[in-house]
Amino acid sequence: MIKESLEGKKIAITGATGFLGTALVELLLREVKDVQLRLLIRPAGRRSAQKRLERDIFRNDAFKTLKDNLGESTFEAMVKSQIEAISADISKPNLDLDEDGIKEISNCDVIIHSAAAVSFDEPLDRAAEVNLMGPVRLVETLKELNASPHVVMVSTCYVAGNRKGKAPEKPLSQSPFYVPLNWREETEAARRTRAYTEDDSRRSENLEKFRTEAKEELGAPGISVIASKTEQIRERWVKEKMVEAGRERATSLGFPDAYAFTKAMAEQAVQEIRGNIPLSIVRPSIIESSWQAPTPGWIRGFRMAEPIILNFGRGTLKEFPGIPEGIIDIIPVDLVASAIVAAASQTPPKETQIFQVASGACNPIRIGILADYVHDYFGKFPILDEKNQPITPSKWEFPGRGRVVTQLTRAKRLLKITERTLHKLPIRGTSAMIVADLEERRNELDKAMEYITLYGKYVECEAIYDVTNLLSLWEKITDTDRQAFPFDPRIINWEKYVYDIHLPTVVTQGRVKTSPTSTSVDSRYSRLRKQVLDPKRQLAVFDLENTLIASNVVASWGYLATKRLSPSERARVIAKTLLEAPNMLAMDRRDRTDFLRNFYRKYEGAPIAQIDEDSLDMFNEFILNKSFPSAIRRVREHRTLGHRTLLITGALDFVVQPLKPLFDEILAPSLSHEGENYSGKMSQVPPIGETRAAVLREYAENHEIDLSESVAYADSTSDLPMLEAVGFPVAVNPETKLATLARRRGWLVENFQPISGSPKKILPLGTSKES
Amino acid sequence: MANNRRKHPRPGLVLEVDRTTPPTLFHHGENFKLEKLPPGRSRIIYPAEPLPGMVNPNQAIRDALENPLGDSPPLSALLFSGMKLTIAFDDISLPLPPMRKPDIRQRVIEAVLDTAAAAGVDDVHLIAALALHRRMTEAELRHAVGDRVYDAFSPSGAIYNHDAEDPEGMVSIGTTPHGEEVQINKRAAESDLIVYVNINLVSMDGGWKSTATGLSGYTALRHHHNPQTMVKSKSFMDQENSELHKSNWRQGKVLKDSGIKVFQIETTVNNNTFGYDGPLAMLQKREWEWTLKDRALFLGMQGGIKRMSTQARRKAFMGWESPYEITSVQAGEVEAVHKQTTENVYKQHLVKVDGQTDVLTMGLPYICPYNVNSVMNPILVACLGLGYFFNMYKGKPLVKKGGVVIMTHPTPWEFHPVHHPSYIDFFDRVLSETTDAVEMSQKYEKAFAEDEWYRHLYRTSYAYHGVHPFYMWYWCSHALEHLSQVIIVGGQPEAVRRMGFRPASTIQDALEIASDTVGFSPSITHYHSPPILMADVT
């Protein structure tokens, strides 16, 4: 009946690149003969609809069984003759369709609308544009075209809102929980909220806050990097505000989140404007991995429950919100897809027909039972920690959401404080990497908490979703159809589903460690190191201070300034420099270029000949002694491999002059001359921060070097523009901020150390006689 | 005090270890170990006690200058007004540890300068004959020649380090019948007379090696500083049987035939390395003769060392200056002088040893010729043990062919960034690929020798020449060819393995490892040095 009625029909689908959409495409292709599918796909970036059809849909493993059964070429032919991608965007007027698209849409028999912004952290206006205005635009377009295909709209059970008791398969207006919603006004309000929030984010005190935050995160990498970071933070802030607005508005009207809220409005809106377009609404509950087809446990992307389950398996989450006797309403994706197809195959009804696809009413799984399954599963198949020890799952005690959240919040706050404190300490290298670890842990907690907050709402929502319509449809269909389109929730064996299907999928998808491996930090670093030392690289650029040597410009000056002084004069210089230190440090933190400009004034009037002579002594007695042998070795390795080597430093040219033969080239600022003396003024902008990146780009251009094939070594976030300019950045003895960034971006981190017993003076002093 | 110094010092000793033998001292880098050797099959070779020093060394020096050996006129007869005089002297690698002031070089140079001044010579240069070693710092030069000499010559730039990479500063003299190129410092070559001031610490030093090597460069040195020559030098401490020396002597003949005049002054010192009394005196005593005070001092020292930072420990050890006494001065024609000198060296060092051993043990000290005021890196550990100590024999090697050497040293994976830059690359790049001296010499030696960065550091900083780590490895060639295994007790495992040796945590473990090749009850000989001893094995 289903098969026959849909045979040879033309069906348009929105949201085909999504989890449910992909399952739909696969199911229709597999079970309905000669079905013509028109997939409305939004071009993403430079990727066209056609490209996305190939990459995002047909490369998915959902089609593996079908390809295997048909053979690659038959499958290809089938796809070619039965499927067409139509470029469309439901958030734009007329769906942004071109002429061909319009033609295709207007003669469709069925349109399945499954496109939605399902992410729980969707900003209010975006949720409204996509979830609410999307279907409105679709219906309006159809009306304009005078087309009246059977529209099957995918909604959600949670449109019923956060209420206890039975939720019937009826239009919301007929539901006992009905809250009249003015969808037009809500949309306008959402748009206004966006405009207001955008304005708010540009208020000077907010912009200042963002900038401070950017500086706190990055240090002083230069204006443009800070600027783009600030903008990033502003955008994130706006998004957070909009997400919050969505959540708040949804909660105020009794919905768990903006998704359910906007979907509820969409149902009403579409019914209101549909005219004579026949409409079916399918409301699934929480969609999870498949029960049987295309393969048991098939899933696309990470859903809501997975992160919670994984965090539980990993031991980060010890408790779960909700009550043991509560029902968790989940439904495998293949059942939902089948129900949708079944609904679509019905003779277009005059009245809106509604099907709820949910398990709670006819085959409920209780949270306590689910918890036991999960607990058993991870007891038997534990996730391993970094030392390959199994992590023992803890037994849930259901302390209520409040306490779980408090626990998490407390842990998070503690981590945050520790992280902040550590950021302020002058630590580098290995110890700095600890801070990076902390950040990772905090992010994990963050995520777990967000899921808990959200999932908690779903779990605490004790509504029972009626499935009478669904089951009577099931009664009507033939055995053949039942085979092809199983959508009866009663067929699910929950123990088998959780234990044998869902959890193994989650574990595989989550790429957690379940068998002992040596995927340690060391092996990751050695892989990265191999990339860095690949003969294909073209240029290796090095920073000087704390990358090649454990020293800085102040130290060099200290040496040169005191080399020819008597002991008492020397003491005076030390005292004076120490007094200036706090100011200088503060300036350095604000802007390194200013600091250097200011600091180099100290060289004013220094005799050129003498400084040049003393610089060589300094190099031998001081700089080389404080050098990192492995760093110098690294420069040599790059040269041996045929890479060009370049030193870019803010240190003065006479200081680094003796390093010349080590590199192919050195770019360092020089001081202008006044007769026989140095003027204390730099002849050019020192290569620091973004200037360094600019100098590097110019250098690469002049030498026809591809920076994406180049390596850069640096130790601090002030070198961020340079590190970001190359394809293979390496953080050397990173300070905490860079350590965190390097960890986040998967950069190679090297710990180059001076030899034990090398001089460790705060301010090195030159002596005319070496002892 | 005085009773510690013997009027008739006892010669070296070979002690058979029995149950009553107290634990034996092993040097262990900047530390010491006391080890029990298996009784019944172990023996310990002790160096001879220090020979009496000269009562009036300054007078002895003057006498030697005026009563030269061989066919040389007295020094005063060789000096004349208006001449060019070059005084070349041994560098920081001699003696070891550095000697207390005044250094012999200072005494000899002052005497030579006095004679030169009397003859009206005013064009005098002083050159540290360091070949491809690192340059000496001002402080080190001052220590060697004394402040008075340094201050007199430094302002005019007449005292300096030899620079074998100065294209303007080196000249080719010719080629030996064996095809070996001869090269020398240009100033020395153009001088009317070269006076060479040597310290003959071990029998390898001196003779033509002073000028033909010390004032030479890579072009000439590669003809004898290579694996082929070193394998044929059995040992390089025994001139009669050393291909290294034969090659140097051939080069010396070319120098002589070209008209270059060398007045050689050689000196010897006794075995008073650690003093008759003082904090380290027990190190040159035999363990069963340690007094209560010696034991207490030793324990205290070990405790102190443990608590010191790396930096403090290194400073303390490198600060030790030996109270050597001068035992002889010879001057005149190179070969005649050196014959006499060698006899005097042997008098102090040779110890008669009967028969070879399966296992040779040695405790490696904190210093070797190439890490004065520096770090003893793994390559230098290998060189000290397998180059120097292993070759301290005349006749037959102490250890049988196919035997095992067990040495103790922490062997840290650490390199001095100023002194040993090319060692870092050598260790990382060359040794990770091959430990075969011949293979590495063919594949890598030239590139290291001609590397611009190393050349720059050798000439302007204080780095050993780029090729130097190769020479260190070649020095081990004879031992590596002779032995079946080398085990380093207490060494950093990765560093030890990189060199193709086996790390062990205790002597017992080392003997267990050695049993693979020498069985479970091998004969063991402990080479108890420093102070220096040379085994005369029959």
C-alpha cells in the first residue's frame, strides 16, 4: 500500500543532509520503486547543492548496505536517474529557488520538510527564521506557485511543552495545554532582540570588556590579532545572549528550549496559512541511533544523549538528573523515517493529520532502567584512561538536577580559579602545559553541564505522548509495508537497543579509548615533529628569546651596559634597572613594540665600536651559554633538510650578529647612528607581533616561499601572528596562554632547555675579565 | 704532612683481590663509588706513588736551555737581535687537572723570554698550539703563562690562540713520502725559531706531535687523525708501535727539511694529582691504607656532592688544581729531547702487569682533555675510557681480544653549548645512523669539518672544531675493534645505547651482562686511575 501509492512519485525533501533527512533518502531509495527525489539543499560556502549531495549525503555510511547490495554502478545509475539536488535556502524569501527549482517544486507530489535548526544552543532569531519561518516560506512559495503537494512537516513531541500528563496527537490549538502564540509577533520580537543585542554589544563598556578579555587570553600579540579576537568574542557574546534569549522566552511559555518553542509556533503558522495545501505533521520524540536500518546503530553526528553517556563512561559525570521512575522518551531514527514515509503515502487529508512517533506511551523505558543498562555496559566494556586503566562507572543516585549542576559548577569554578592563578605565574614549558590540560577539563565540564541543563528539562518533562494515530496507521498497512517501513515503537527491545546497538555506537562515534593503545602525547608529538621535519617544508623561521636562548633584551643590555664598569657603578646600574622593572614589565605586557622602543633608548650615546666588540664577548660568554642546544640542533636539522632558515627577532642586530652563520638570514632591528655613537632610536619598526608576520609574509613573497609549507618556532602569544601565518607552528617552552592555544589547536609543543648548570642570573653583568 | 710524602715512593702495584680487600674506589664523573670486586679472580692495578719533584725547577729549566740535547746549540746561541721568535705552548688540554700556579709553561716561557731579552730579541709571538681544540679564554691563558707575560704581550696582540681556519694564517710546507700534507701556522713558519713549550703528561704527548699537530690544521691532521691510522696504533700511547706517531714524525721531518727550526722544551710532572694531604689526598692512596680521617673525609665528600646543585658540583670539581711537581725538563733537538722525556714519563707511569684479562674495569673521572671548565658529554666519556684509558698500555692490551670493558660514569645526555656544538649534531645525526668509524668518516667527516657555523664558532667563540667529535670517536677505534662489549655502569641508558654500548646499573649487573661473552667467572682487572698509570703487559 505504502510502496504502491508512492511508486514513481516525485518527493521533495528539505534537510536531507541532516540525521533524519539522510535516513529518509536512504529509506525511500531502498524501498520505493522509481521514486523521484528532489533534495532541497542549501549551498554551504563554496560548496554547491550538487556537491553537498555527493559529499554530505551519498558518502555517508547509511548508503553502504544499499551500495553493497546493488553494486556501485547500479547504485550510481539509480542516484543519477532518481535524485536531483535543488539549490534552496529556507531562510530566504521564495526559498532562494531558481527557475528550474521552482518548476521542480511546483510539480511535486509530496514535500517532506525536515530541515530545522535542532542544535540546543541555537540563537532565538535563527531558530525562529529556520524552524518557524522556514515552513512558512515553503508554504507561501507553494501557494504562489498554485501548487498543492502533500506537505509532511517534521515537528517534535515537545511542542506540547513542559507539562505532565497525556499529550494527544492533535493540533496544538485543540490540546489541553494550549497557549495561544502569536507567531508573527514572536518572529518580529526575535528580530528586534537581535538588533538590540547587536547594538548592545557595540556599547563602549562592552567593547572594552571584550578587548580586555582578548588581551587576557592572548597577551600582547599586536593590534590586529587582538582586534580580530575581540570581534570574535563580541560575536560569541551576541550569540550567547541570543541563545539565552531563546531559552528564556521558551521557558517563559513552558517549553524546554527554543527548538520546541519555534516548532510549536511553526505548526500553528502553517496550519493557519496553508489554504488548501494538504498537511501532515509528524512529531518524533528524541531521535537516536537506528534500530535496524540502514544498519543497527547507524547515527549521524552527535546527538544530545551521547555526550552525557560518554562523560558518564569517562567518569567526568558521576550523577544524572531526573528520577529513576521517570520516562525517557527516545525513538530510533529508522522508526521515525518509516512513520514519515507512511504518513506521506496516505491520501492527502483535508484536515491536518498528526502522528506522534514516541515510545513513552506504548513501550516506555524508565530512566532507572536505562541507567542500569549504561552502568552495566561500562562495567563490562569500560573506557580506558590515559594510562590504559579501565574507568569504573559510578552508580547513579538521582540527586536531582539542582545538585548535579551545583556539583559541576563548583568543580568548574575551582578549575577556573586555578587556571586564572596559573596564568598569572611566570611559568613555561611543561608546567604551562598543565594549564592547557586544565582548560580542556573545564571545557569538558562545560559541555557536560550544558547537556545536563538541557537534557534535564527533557527528562523532567513528564508528558506521555499519545500514539493512537500512529498505531492505527500501523494496523492498516500490509505485512510487506510493515517489513519495509517498521514504525511501531513496540517492536523495540530496549535492553538489546541500549546494550547492543546504541552504546557500542556511542563509544565508536565518540572515539574513546576502549582498548589499550599508546596514543600518548609523546606519539602525537612525534607525529607532528615528523611533519615539521619533512623535506617538503620550505622555510623554518625562529624567534630568539626563550626559543633559541633563555634570555631577553633586558639581559643583553644589562651585560653590555655593565661590561666596562667598576663594581660600584655596576651595583648602581642593577639597582636602577630593578627599580624600573615593574614599569617595564607592565609596558611589555601592553605593547612589546612600545616597550622595545622605550627600552632601546638606553643605548643612546653608546659607542658603536665598543658595543660591537663587547657583543661578541657577550655572545660567547652569555648568549651561547644560555642557548638551548636542542633548539640550535633543530635549526641545523632544518638546514640539513634543505629548508631555508630565518631568524626574526626584536633583539638588536649587533646582539644577534654572531648567530649569522647559523641561519640563512636574520631579520633584526638596528639602531640609527649619531656619529660614532648609537642614537637609541630604531631605524625601523621592530619585527614584533603583527609586524613580524608582515615581515615574514614579505620575505616569503620575495623568496617565493609558500608559508603554508613552512614552520615557525616561538614562545609567546606576542608571536601569534607569525605562528598563525605558517602551516606548521611550533610552540617552544610556551607560556601558559600559548600553551593553552597550542593544545586547543593541536600544535607541536617543544621543550627546549638549557643544559643543567647554565648561568641563572636575573640580570647578567658583563665583566672585563672572565673568571 | 711531610710524612705523607715518601722519600722513596713505592712503584705501581698489582693487587690480587681476596676476601679481606676493602671496597675499591671507582671514579664516577663528578662522584665516586666504592665497589667490591669478586675475590679470587680480580686484580687491581695501582699507579706508582708520586716521584720526588725537582727542588729548584727554575734553575733546572735554565740549565736545560743552556745544555740542550741532540745536535742543538744552547737556546742563547739561537737567539739574535732582529729575529722573529715564536713561542708555542700546549693548550688547556694539558695537564689534567690543570696545575696549581705557577704553571710550568709560565716558568719555562719566562726563562725563554729572559734569554730572548738578553739577546735583544723583540719580535716575539706567543701562540697557544691548540690545533682544532677550542680557543683558550683570557683567564685560561693567564693561568698558563702567568699575568706578567700575558699583560706584557696582550696589548700588542702578540699572545693569541692558533687559528687553523684562518686562510691567511696557515701555510703548506709540503708532503711526506707517504703523501701526507704538512701544514703549519704561518707566523711559526716564518719565524727564525720556534720554541715549543710542552707538558708531557702522558707518553702520547710531545715530540713532533707538538708542532706537527699543535700548530697544524684539518688539511694535515686528517692524514693521521683517521680510523685507519688509529686501528694501527697499538697503542697510541706507545710511540714505538703507534702509526699516529710515525705519521707525525714523518710530517716533522718535512718541517725540519723545509728549514723550520724548532727548539723543543719538554717537561714532565709527577703523579701528585690530588695532593699528599688535603681534602682529596685519599684518592691517590690505596684503600686499605686510608686513615680514619681519609674515610671520614671521603664520606663527607660524598654526602656533600649529593646535596650540591649541578652547577655547584661542576664548579667545585673544575676548581680543583693539582699540586703537581716537575720531575724533569729537557730541551734541544725534538727527537733527542723526546726520547729522554718519554723515559721520564715511563718512570712514573709504567706498572708491570702479568698477562691479559677478560674484563677490564675502570672508573672514569670528571675530566678529560676536552672538557676543562666544561661538560663531559657522552662522546668524551667514550673517548676517555676507550681512547685514553684503554690505550694506556705497552706490549699487549690489558684486556684480551674479544674481552669486555666495564666503565663507570653517569654519561649524561648533555653537551656544552659553547664548547661542543658539533658534538650535539654528531651525536644526534651521525651516531644515530652508524657507530662505525670508517663509515662515518667517509659519509660525514668532510661536511662537519667544512661547516660554516662550526668554523665560525671555532674561530670567534670557544668551540672545538666541527670535525673534533669524529676524532674522539676515531680515538676509540682500536678498542672498539678489539673488544666484544662495552658496558657503562650508571650511565644514562639512551645516551649509552646511542653509542652502541650497554648500560648497567651496578657492577654486578655489568658482570652479568658481560657473561654473555666472557662466561660466569672471567678474570677481572681494575685500572685504578687517576693518578695516571700505564700498564706494561707481558
